[in-house]
Amino acid sequence: MPTLIIPVKEGENIDRALKRFKRKFDRTGGMRQLRKRQQFSKPSVVRRAQIQKAQYVQGLRDQEEV
């Protein structure tokens, strides 16, 4: 995971800098990556979940068209 560097400007409130850090951390997807790495999932399980999600989304799109 890459290191996040947030330059703090002179006289800047630390709360603002922390808010910028949190926003940048969320955008990079660091938390999602950490949670994903906590537990190993077999490739077949991951693939099955992707297929189920695709089927669900396709079903929603089909309902929209009707």
C-alpha cells in the first residue's frame, strides 16, 4: 500500500489537515484493501460472488426496462 503524504501548510489547522488525510485515504481505497486482505478467499468463491453480483445487477436492469 502506498504511503500517503499530506503536506501541512504553515498556520493550517490540524483538523483540516486530518480531514484532507481521511478524504485521500478513502479515495485510495486503503480500508477496503486492508479488510479484503484480512481473510483469504478462494478464487472460485471470488468468481462466484462476481457472477452473482452481475446476475443481480442484470436483473435490476431488466426490471427497469419492463
